[in-house]
Amino acid sequence: MATQSAASNAERFEAAEGVVNRLFFTPEGRADPYPLYHQLRQTAPVHRAKLGMWLLTRYDDCWAAMRDPRLGKDYAPQIEQRFGADWRRHPSLTSGEHSMLNTTGPEHTRLRKLVSKSFTPRMIENLKPTIERTVNALLDPIAEAGGGDVLEAVGFPLPVTIIGEMLGVPEADRAQFRELVRDLVAIFEMQPTTEQLAAADAAQLTITDYFLKLIAEKRRRPGTDLLSALVQAETDSDRLAEGELATMALLLFAAGFETTTNLFGNGLLGLLRHPDQLARLRSNDALLANLPDEFLRYDGTAQLVNRVTEAAIDVGGVTIPAGEQVFALLGAGNHDPARYPHPDQLDITRTEIEPLSFGGGVHFCLGAALARAEIGITFRNLLARFETIELSGEPPQFQDRLTLRGLTSLHVACRSAAQERSPAPAAMAAEPPLTRTAAPATAERGPSTPLSTGMRPGGADADLRWRAELRQRIESEPTRADSVPVRTGDRLAATVALLLRNSLFQRCSHEELEHLAATAYPMSFEPGDLLCTEGGESPECYIIEEGQAVVTIGRKGVGTVGEHDVVGERGVLLDTVRSATVTAMTHMITYAISRERLRALVEDNPAAREWMLEEMRRRYPNLR
């Protein structure tokens, strides 16, 4: 039996490898990856490829991998594994080492906080009239000509106009970035060719030089744009260096149009290939609210994200050791039939759509709300302006790449409505309510399986228990393979610096903060997630670095908490159980710290305790 089992495993492994090779290394596989995703999920849903990384294809596994604090980023070893020891001779690769996209822990938090305020729901709401005007102006030539390449006429200029205005990139300079960014993003493919790497390096040097010159201009003549604000920004006594500014500007600008351009094209093509859905949409404007997320699920731009395990994790009974690369295949998860019935069909009537395409955890896409607004407003006006929209000319072709999926062009023929319909109000295409629970429904695990050996689960009760068990492990058994690593060296120093920026800890000594920071780690929450529950015991407090949560006592809302607030400290200072329920209103990034370590700190340092009590009274004057 053992011999048969080994033979079966070997056959399954080789079958999975065949799928992986077709997916990553054939033009046909890259052009239509979804059948291959299904084959890989059925053959080996958790597969360690010969390429040296683990591939996840189930929705729940992909979701959990992006939210579990034991999976982070470790850029240099990852890049060396893929490109070889001499990877630093490529500027397109070295530039990403300290990008917000590829950093982890306090370094990532530091970079993200400098720009996150420009992408709040209120800021995006204020941008909607500008998006509306831009869309209508771009559709005018299409209406006059009776069609054309809508990817070129609308899909690219819309998002590049919006992010260009936000950043302060002059209009005359924007068009050049389409080809430059297309060349640059080849580095995200599994094994780009020598020619592609050379083109990516050239693009990187050109873009960096451009932004360094633009940054110098913003220093001389600052405007009201985001780049001018970043040049002058100082958050918690922190400023960006020149190289960091150029890297940040490139990331925001490129991500601001590349992903949305592709989503527009992929989504419209999907809609035109599902005429029944197009008809439904025309007959019921309310379904526009579903459109951005169903587009993201059906054929989103980002097809994968990568992480590195900082501890051993269990994924469906398979143990992935620490130090391993993990690729969550987002496109595969979005088409998992265990999560979505008939996943290969575009269905604008789906409910509870939670696409993986914006990533998750602390790296959740900052521009998600902006992309949804751009797609929603564009399609609402597109359908109102044109009575018919049909494919025209040569069949659409996808670019020969997998990681960032998009078309080369999209030609359509359009006929304007005899009498233009008034577009539905912009709110019809707004984001789904913020009170939704974003975590996927995950079956409860049996009592024989400790939650913290597996990845972070969905469901409020399971998540609360999992976080408690993970905290218990790092405090009582920190050397276990599946425990979050204790912070040391640079990571410890960076976490101490993060704590020092919070006024709650101003009366703590450096040694006390080191003790507190040693077992602190980032923890993200989605809208609807519970940080803590009234009357419950929890071994953690949470320092909020991004986002907002509502505080309720006895089912009555008593306030909100946000950046720099601490959740859970009140029970420690007053020696009580949780006094309130705290529920995430937006995507949140927090740092989880040990309540017991905080309790020990205030017991040994009465002055720190009194300071914290006074801080708490100042922050929450209504809570006595």
C-alpha cells in the first residue's frame, strides 16, 4: 500500500508540474489560465513546484495567506531565487527592494501611512465629479466615430488622467508611461527573457530620472497635488528620501492606471461575451453596484501575489516550512467553485462577492475604492450613451503575460441611444456597504486541530480564537516552528520606533518598549471584522495604524477609533474584562501587542500607568 501511495503521489506531482509549466511558460496558458487553474486545484491545491515556490489555488487558502501575520515579504531572497545571485545589476529589480509593495512590518507601515490619507473613502467621493466629467469627455469621440479602440480611447486615459491629476504629473507627460510601464512590469512574470529584462531596466531608469526631476520641480514650486505633499510630508517626524519619493511616485502612478486600464478592458470584453448579462444590466441599473467586484472576480488584472513564510504553517493538512515562497494564485481563487457557483460565468447578480484581486492583509490595495469608482462610473455612462455596443474587427488578444492580465486592444462598434438615458446617480455604482463581513465563510475546525497551526480562518468566532491561540503561542512557546518569530535586531528597533510614535507610550523606558515590541506583529482587519467583544477575554491590544472602527457598549455606538488609537488597553489599565465591542468600519492595519506584557509594564511603572490613564481619558471623554 505504501508503494502504491508513493507512486500515486509521484504521478500527482508530475501531473501538477505539467499544469504549472503550461500555465507559466506557454503563450496559450498565459492567454487563458482559468482551465489550468481548475486542473491544478483538482490535482494539487497546495503544490510545491520545481520552480521553488508553493502555489495555492483555493479561495480560502489564498485569502488566509494574505492576512496571516506569519506570511510576510522578504524581497531579496525571493528575487535571488528567481533571477540569480547577480540580480542587483538590474535597476528594475533593485528599485523594488524598498518599495511599499515589497516591504513588511514597520517599514511598510511607515511608507503606507504617508500616502493612505489620499485614498480615504471621503477623498474618493470628492473625486467622483471629476471622474464623471473625464468619462463623458472621453466617450464623445467614440460616439462621433461610432466606435473604435475603447482601451486606447477610454481605458488608458481615464485612470491615467485621474492619478496624474492626483499626483501632479503634467498632462503632456502622461502618455509616454503606457509603454514604459508595460516594459517595466515584465519583471513580475515568472521568468522574463533577457530582452524583457533589458527593456524593463531601461524603462526603470527613464521613469526614475523623470520623477527625480519632477520632485525637484515640486520642491521649487509646490502645488496642491499628492507629490508636492509627499515632498513636504512629515508624518510622526518622518520624511521620505529622494529615492523613496521617486519609488513611491512610480508605484502610485503605475498602479493607478495599469490595473484599472486592464480591468476596464477585461470587464467590457467579459460583458460583451455574456449578452444576457449586458441585457440584465440595461434593464436594472441597480446591478451596477455589483459590476466592479464581479469584473474583478471574473477576470481581474492581478492574477497572483507572493509571500514568504516567517513560520511553519499548515494549509489543508500540508505543512509549509518557514522561509518558503508562497504564491497565492488570485485568479484561481476567484474561480474556485467551492466559493462561487459556476465561477467561469460572468454573473452580475451574484451576492457577497469578495474578489481576491486587490490583495489582502496589510498589503490590501490602497487604490481599491478609486478603481471601483472609476469602473462603476465609466460603465454607467457607457451604457447610458450607447444603445448597442458590439465587438468589431480582429478578435481581442491578451498580452503575453500572466501576472498582470490585460488586452492589447479592444475594438467595438457603438450606436448612440436615440434619446440619451439619464445616467443613474453615481451612488448606484458605489462600493458595497462598509459593514459587510469581508472574511470568507470557512468551516469551523474540529477541536483536535489547534487553530493557530493553520492559516488565519474566516468567521468572527474562529478568528477571535485563532488570534488568541497565536498570541498564546508566541508568549509561551516562542521557539515553536509555527509561532510568529520574536522580533530582534532591526525589526525590533523598527517596532520600538513605531511604539514611540504613539503618545500612549511616552512614559515608557526604551527597555520596556523593547519587551513590548519583541512579540508585537501586524494584524489586519476587514470591514465587519471584530477586533474584540464586550465582556470577552483577549490576550491582545491593538495599536491602530490605518483605518477606523466603531465602538459599541450594550449594542449602542459610543464612538469611533482610528489612527494612533489603542484598542484593548482600557481593560488592562482598569483591570477589567473587555468593556466594549470594537468592529472595523474600513480596512484596518494594526499592531497586536501582548496584554500581559502591557499589564506587567504598568504594574512595574506606576508613572507610565498614570500617563496612560490620562491619555485614555483625553481620548475617550465619554467613557468613564
